[in-house]
Amino acid sequence: ELAANQDHGLAQCRLGECYEEGVFADEEGNNDKRDDNVIVPKSLQEAFIMYEWSVEDKCIEAHFKLGWFYEDGRGGAGVGPGDYDQALELYDQALVLAKKQEASPSSSSSQQEDHKETVSKYVKALLRIGAIYEHGTTFEPSGDESDEDSTSIEPDLAKAILLYEKAAANAPPKQDLDKEQEEEDKNADDADDDSNVNGAR
């Protein structure tokens, strides 16, 4: 929190994650999501603010975090349903920052890997939003407010095609995609194994 208050972009992003999910721990340090174990209370509003500050400090990861808030319509953060133009603008900014970082003479191997991860996230975001414009979607109002109207996005094939073309133009080589998919499958298998072990206890 101290680093976040000193305009440290990554620290602000991490604090945003804490607010987004909430942090809980019992006296022994175990994750226990009960009200009396709250260390950082869950607050989408605070998370949104932290991500905004982090974006201003040019944190690439925060661009995707804040972009997802707009894309997903996190109403609790005062964003509203599906502001895809704002989300796409943040994703575009993230890609520009990553390319600048990779082109830097002092770019390290870890930064090269960060660039690959950024490109992968970027392409997936374009494909997600492209699919929404291809098929259209309807957002129902949250809560019990009967005076709220549902929000619809009509299919827009021209916009979907533009996003798909942009994704294809930035997509990493196929071997990188295959490797990434293998890692995702392995992580999913490991998570299933952990849940099975915990369930057996």
C-alpha cells in the first residue's frame, strides 16, 4: 500500500487485485473467507481506482485489468455494461507499451516473455469482443431495480471482421500458441488434481 501511494504502477495494480478479490486470513495465516478474517475488504470501486492509477503509470498489466472491467461491465465499479470501445483502447495502449518495451536496447529476456504474454492477451481480447459483435448480446440489469432496461448490442459483422483481422495480424506464431495451450491444459490439470486432493481430505 505504501508503494502504491508513491505512484508505483505495479504496486497499484497488485493492490487493485487485492481489492477486486478481497484478502482474508485467519490467525494462522490460512485463507478463510469469513467476515472476521478480512484483511483487505472486497471493493470493485477501490480496485477500479487502483487500476486507473496504475494505467496512468503505464503498467501494462493494469491496462488489461482495467480493460476487463470495461469489457465485462463491472457495474459495482460504476462502469456499466460492455464499454467495448474503452476496453479496446486500453488493450491497444497495452500492446503499444509492450512493443516499446521489447524494442528498448536494455530489454531483458523476461521482458521479451512479458511481450509475448501481452500479445497473447491482446489477441484473445480481440477475439472475445469480435465474437460479441459477430453474434450480438443482451445485458440484463443487475439487482432488483425494475426501472432499469436491458442493454443490447446488435450483431455488427463489419466490426467483428475488423477485430478478427486485427487479431490475426498480431497473432504469435502457431508453435507459440501450441506451447501456450499446452501450459494452460497442464495448469488446468494441476488445479483439478489439487481440488481432488482437498476434496478427499
